[in-house]
Amino acid sequence: MRFLLSFIVVIAGCVVSLPIQDATISADLAAETSRAIVRMRAAPQPEPGPKPGDVCPNCKGKGYVGDGTVKTKCLPCDGTGKVQKVVKHPPAKVCTDGSCEL
């Protein structure tokens, strides 16, 4: 979106500098510009995930998953029904013969 204004200025400058008798180039340029704008608008926008303390979307706050007859503790929320804080661990190191690699 931030490049849209500069893109329009460049396109406008290109259209102004075109010969008047060649209308097909102007039409092609306008079609490509509109196609680029439609593709940019159609790009999916990621939705923010749930925050820690919110209701767990996996079990919907119940703390278990299942149909009621068979229940299993919800693993993402650890049975609390609330979203847990995500802890990212560093990658494991593989050590062989005294040398370690990631």
C-alpha cells in the first residue's frame, strides 16, 4: 500500500509521455495497473492469533476435547481452557566427536 502512490506517479508519467496516436499501449498499461491492484487487494491478510489468557480455540474453554463420553485433556492449553504462553526453545545442538552443530 505504501508503494501505491509512487506506482501511480510512475504510471501517470509513463502515460503522459506516450505518443497520442498509440491508444493500445495506454489501454494495456491501464489493464495491467488494474490487474496489479486487484491482485494486491486479494492477497490474504494473516489474522492475529489468540493471546495468552484468552479462551482456548481448540477446546473452547472446556479444558478437554471429545464428545462428552470420551474426553481427553486439551494439549494446547494443558487442560486449563485458557491459551498458554508460547515458549520458543533454541534449536537443539548435535554433538559428535567434540564438535557441535546446530
